[in-house]
Amino acid sequence: MSFFFFIIGKYTGNSSTYFLIGIIFSLVTSLGSYFYSDKLVLAMSGAKPADKKQYFDFYTVSENLSIAAGLPIPKLYIIEDVAMNAFATGRNPKHAVIAATSGLLQKLSRTELEGVISHELSHVKNYDILVSTIVAVLVGTVVFAADWITRSMFWGGFRDRDNNRGNAITTILFILTLVLMPIAATLIQLAVSRKRELLADASGALLTRNPDELANALIKISGDHQPLAHASGATAHLYISNPLKKTKQSSMLINLFSTHPPITERVRLLREM
């Protein structure tokens, strides 16, 4: 982040100021995501607190697995949607939240639900919920900054009155950074997301000692083609299965830009445990 703003400063002739702006941006966005990410994500997903009587299995499964994992029982939320999916968020185990769609709770068996909840609790225990949120916010800031600078250049906002923008190497470096930095940041975010998903699968299977049920749940979820109404590119990486892409992912290029590993790979690894 700071390097990105530093290169902007080199191009405009004010590197120290832009470097400082980059540091401030990083601190503000990191602190904001740390303390308020869960509230933001819940609002974006349309989640509401789950009623214990209505969603008895959801509560009892979460309570039992939390005790087994040595974790505080997370707050439970429900997304009224026929699509099948779930996610965890929050800054640490004491402030964790697990949200599931009503479609998931209706269509999965109790043992399959245990597999899904164990996966989400593993995200909590491994602090993936914090890592993924901070990475997402920082990447979003880089993309926003790049877009803002591009628009400013288009409208003449970065026009130097003295026509002194540095040498050709600085200009080329600036343009390459402006184009490649958002792409690189996004690829890093996606790679982190995929690795943490595989880790949560493995950790969840160890928690329940029943990897086949998580594999069965993943097959059902990936085979459900109902669109998730409140899903967006900003929150897709949080879900147990990508809510935006229900097609088979076999291309290496597609996998590179995916928030999740292919379901076939995840199921294969679980079956081998």
C-alpha cells in the first residue's frame, strides 16, 4: 500500500507526502476493518439474528462443536435465502459470528451441517476471519486508489504546471504500478482465500472426525444453482462455497482468479483423509 502511494509520489514529484498518505490509509482501513468488519459484512449479506427455537439444529450443532473446539459459542445469524451457503466473520473468537442461509439449514442433514459448522469454526480458530477481512479491505483500498488516480489523470488532476514529472523511467514505472498493482493485490487476496479454505476443510474434518460429511455437504452446496441474492464480489470470499460462480472450474486461469479451490479438489482431499 505505502509503496503504491510512494510510486505515485515519485511521478508527481512529492513522494514523501504520498508515502505518508499510504501509511495513513493502511492504518485507517486496517483499524476500521478490525473493529467494524463483522457489522459491515452482516449488513451487506442481509443477515439477522437466528431464533434458537426455529433453528434448533443450527444452535445445538454450533454449541457442541464450539465446546469440542475449545471456542466461545459464536453469535448465530440467518440469511433468509433458498440458496445454500454459510460464512464466518468477526475479529477474534470472542467476537465471532457464523451466518447460514435458511436454504442450507433446510436442505442439509444434521451430520452435513456439522461438517459446514466445523469448517466455519475452523476459520474462527485459525483467525482466518481477521486475515481475510483485512486483506480484502487493503486490496479494496488499492483498487479504489488506482481508480481514483486514473480518473484524476483523465480529467487533468495530476497535471504538473511546471511540466516536470520526472524522467521516462519514473513515468513507465508509475504506469506499470498503476496497472499491475491492483491485479497483483487481487491475486494475493484470492490466493490467501483459497489456502485458508483448504486449511479450514482439513481443520473442520479433524474436529468432527468425519470428513465425508463435509465432502457431502460441499457437493450439495456446489450443486445447488439457486442464486444468493445478497452476495457480491466484496463478500464472496467469506462463504464456504463461491456464491457467484456455480460452474465447474477446470481452467488454470479461472482457478487463478477464483476465491475458492475447485470443489472437486476439496472433495478429493477430504475423501483421502
